[in-house]
Amino acid sequence: MAQCPPLGFSSKYYHVSESGSCVRQTSFFEGKPVLGQGVGYSVILGFGAFFAFFTSFLVWLEKRYVGSRHTSEWFNTAGRNINTGLIASVIVSQWTWAATILQSSNVAWEYGVSGPFWYASGATIQVLLFGVIAIEIKRKAPHAHTVCEIVKARWGTAAHIVFLSFCFLTNIIVTAMLLLGGSAVVNALTGVNIYAASFLIPLGVIVYTLAGGLKATFLASYIHSVIVHIVLVVFVYLVYTASSELGNPRVIYNRLVEVASKSRICEEPVSHDGQSCGPVGGNYKGSYLTMLSSGGLVFGIINIVGNFGTVFVDNGYWVSAIAARPSSTHKGYLLGGLVWFAVPFSLATSLGLGALALDLPITESEASRGLVPPATAIALMGKGGSVLLLTMLFMAVTSAGSSELIAVSSLCTYDIYRTYINPEANGKKILRVSRGVVLAFGCFMGLLAVILNKVGVSLGWMYLAMGVLIGSAVFPIAFMLLWRKANASGAILGTLSGCALGIITWLSVTSIEYGRVNLDTTGRNAPMLAGNLVSIFTGGAVHAVCSILWPQNYDWDTTKQITVVEKDNSELPAEEFNEEKLKRAKAWIIKWGVGFTVLIVILWPVLSLPAGVFSKGYFTFWAVIAIAWGTVGSVVIIGLPLIESRETIQRVFLGMFTNDRLMEKVDEMNFKLQTIMLAIPDAENIYLIEKEKAKKKEAIE
């Protein structure tokens, strides 16, 4: 009789049948939830209620003791004075989708060490490069509220309608991915009805976004980031240092060599179709321990192309850039991108490779639904692991979900209501519309997830398809702020033709390659790669050719004329918008953004190729990088916003423990001073100049 278990470990997933053969478990979850439904509902409703209350309370504290005025401008732009640390934290939580936690470990399970690397590098560079766009917004459209407002100011109504459609499509795709991943994992771990989860997950998000707008979203995003990074560090150290089953890079290395061994028996019933067993197809020498992986590389290219769409065409990133202080914008995006790299890279290098090293009987279907990380968490920590992962996932889904709510709300408010329905709308009306859209889109999110779950669309399929659908708008949107010759007709033609050709290529390659077109075949690598590349490059090429032939030669005069609805009592000094200062910031972000892009997309993978199949020492070094990056990134993203906000925190605490009557008098005095400043236009400028002089004098002394 053959040895059972065949590799001498993971005996709980094998048993000896009556006929004496070794039989592997048919799947990890076997359709049974690990936790009770009560736990699932407690996490969804408990955390939802806590964040709804706590975030709304923080916003009230700021209003009460720091003096924020809750106008429509404040609701949609958070006062345009957010510091580096909080912007970085927002970028991290906004970019940490359900897919970041789930799909990254799925590609580690499929391709080995190359999967987490390509997931992380392929989705970091967009954020680094978007820092250039963020600075250009401050230079060329300082009072804009949305990306489409800038499109309308530069290219007119026809282009505005086209790009508005693509922005909405992006928000719908991102929202769908968040809830598909979230509801699938909640259902697998707790048995909570998948449709109920789809509606209940967005509930708390709607409440605090309604109460506090973008600032509430930013505060909640910071708290979510803290929890995600604490859980990330726990899992990374558990897999590589603390676990009794793994707990050491050398043990994991030996196990990864064994599970991919050519001598391993992978026939029924020792292993089942769709489970990981034996050499990896498309990998050098069939090993999980190599960057020479055709599947990993193809995934990396699809990932890079698709994610350009979901950053550049997602109004959420433009809103975050608009909300940042001009002097913080470029640093916030660079720091956010580098810290975010650790989330998929460190997490999937631990939980994804951990699933392989434990020889878990995960099936292809379970992996595509994002169930690799929960399987590893349960195998190493039991029910505690599944609760931790469920908490982490809930944080990712709700923080990214709240940013999508604000993104859609600002598009509907400023690009539909204020542009086409009521151009003279005052702040109160705009605030009412903003809140109405948050509520409506929040309900729509749940309905959308139910429809997609009914149709059978998986998280993996949606993740790969997004670039085909929205990639064609990437170059035109970037050209809008970066190239004065870019014209409107080229932008419209490139975006629409790129999308159409991308879809045609995707479906044609599917039909030629596999003979049939369905959810399974359209989700495979070759058609997705072809569709993604055709979509993004057609959009760029068509727009570039049209703009060279019929240049617009634009001077950004109309984008600078975009107006605010209400004057916000912002404390930003005029020198924040100093052109020379912003040009230096642009040069800085180009240098570092492009530098890190070259490092993580070209130099790092090229330098790892000579290693072929990693040696034990090389893999240990790789694991140490993952542990260190995850740890340092977590410390920075948790600590920096607190350090930068220490004055505000101090004012709130002082206010909380100071006489309320005194605070009322201070509020009254502030109101009177504001009235005087509004009555005398130059008063505020003189006040800001004098304040800056006093600060400089204080610094010299």
C-alpha cells in the first residue's frame, strides 16, 4: 500500500479507504462553514454599527472642537488640506480590495513565488505614477471636484458624457469585486446567506458616509488600515516564525519542493482534478520556487493593464488627490503605493505559499472564489484564524466601498446635477443631492452583488476582465492633464474604439482558442491578455494620432476657472499653490515614481531570473524581504497620520475637558470673525500672510 498521507504531513486531509488506497479530501471546505451564522452576522452588523457610530462621533468631535464647517465643499473634498500620512493611509485602504487579500493568495497558490510579486508590483506602479496626475490637478484645476469636471472644462459636453460613462462603469466594476469577494468569504466561513451578506456589508458604510462625507471616509479608512496591517503582521509572523506546523522559511522551502515533486502521484483518489499536486505547468522545472513562470508573467501583464484602468478612471483616486494639501499630494501617493505593496506581497507570500506548504486540498473553484487565505488561516489557527481573516476582509471591503460611494456621489452631484440639472444650485442643495446619491448607490451595491452571484460571476473573472472594459480610457485621461495637444475627438474615438476592439479581441481569441464562449473560457489567461492589451493600447494610439494630426494646443485656462460652490474656510496659505513649488513637487514624483516603477517591474524580476529555481538561502532572503516590508509599512501607515495630526488630537482632548460655555463663546467669536472676513475680501489674505510671518518668526526664534 502507498504511504498515506503521501508526503508524510497534512494527514488530516487524507484517509485510507476500505480498498486500502489513500484518498485525499475532495475539497477544503466541503461546503461546510467553519463558524456559525451568529459569528458572521455579529461581524457584519457589529463592526458595521461600531464604525457607523465611532466615525460619525470623530467627525462630530472635529466639528465641535476644531471648528470644521460641514458645507457641501467639506462633504465632497474634506477641506482640501489632508496631510501626507492620512492620504497615504487612504490610498492603502482604498486600494486594498477584497481581491488584494484573496486574489493575491490565489495566484500564489497557482504560480508560486511569482504570483504575489506580480500581483503587488503590477498594482503598485499605477498609484506611484498617479502621483504625477495628482500634482497636475493642483496646478491646472485647483478647484475641481471630480475628474469629469476637468474633462468638461477642457473637451466639452460630448467627451464629458463618454468619460462620465466610463467612470461610472469603473465604480460599478470595483464595487462588484468588493462585494463578490466579501460575500463569498462570509458565506464560506459562516454560512451567512450570500445574498443577505451582499446587502448587509455596505450598511454601516452608508451610515458614516452619509454623516461625514469624505472626511468620515478618510477617518474610517485610517482605522481600517490599522486593523488590516495588524492582522497582516500577525499572519506573516505566524507563517514564517511562530506556527508549529510551518514557522520557518526553511521548512516552507522543503515543503514547496516536495509538493511540486515530479515523483509525486497525482491520480485519483490520491488527488482530485483542480487540486494542487506535482509540477506546476508553465513554471521552470515545474517548481513553485521560481520567477520563471509563464502563467505568472501573463497574469502580471493583465494585472498591470487592468489596474491602470481602476486607478486612472476611478474618480475615487481623483477625489483623494483633490482632498490632499498641495504640499502633501505627491508624497502621499508615493508612500501609499510603497506601503500598499506589502499587503498583497507579504500576505500572499505567507498565506498563499502556506496553503501549498500545508498541502491543503483546496480546489480550483474554491481558489477562484478567494478561499485560499481563509483555508490557510483555519489550518494554522483554527476558528481564531477565520475570525481574524473575516475581520481583515470586512475592513478591506467597507473602506474601499466608502470611497466608491463618495466617488459616485461626487460624479452625480457635480457632473450631472450641477452641470445639467441645476447649475445655480447652492451648497445646501448640493449636500442634499450628495447624501441622496450615497444612500441610493449604497442600496444598488447590494443589488448588483446579488445579480452577479446569481449569474455565477466570480471575483477572479471580474478582476481579469476589468482592463478589457475600461483600459481604453487610461491614456486619454492621462493626456488630458499631461499633454496640451490632446484633443477631444481623439479622446472620444480612442476610448470608444479601444473598448470595442478590446471586447471583440477578447471574445474572438476565446472562440478560436477554446471553441466556445462562456464564463469559464473567457476568464482564461490568453483571451484576457489579448483583450487587455488591445483595449489600452488602441485607446492610447488612436488618441495620440488624432492629437498629433489636429492638436488642441490647450493652455488649461478653462480648467483653472472651475469654481467652488461655497467658500471653504480653509487655512491653506497661498504659497501652497506656488507654481515653482508645484513644479519641484512634480519633478520629485516623476523621479521617484518612475524610479520605483522601473525597480519593481523591471530590475527586481530581471535580477531574480538568474536564480532559476530558488535555493534555500535565496528563498529565505525573499521571505525576509516580505516580512520586513510588511512590518515597516505597517509601522509607517499606523504611526505617521497620528504624528501629523497631533495638534488636532490635542485640541480635541483639550476641548473635551474644557468648559462647554467657554467653547460656545469661542465658536461665537469665530463666527463673528468669519463674517468680517467675508465682508472685507482682503481681510482673509492679510490674516493668512500675517499668520505665516508669525510662524516663520517663531521658527527663527
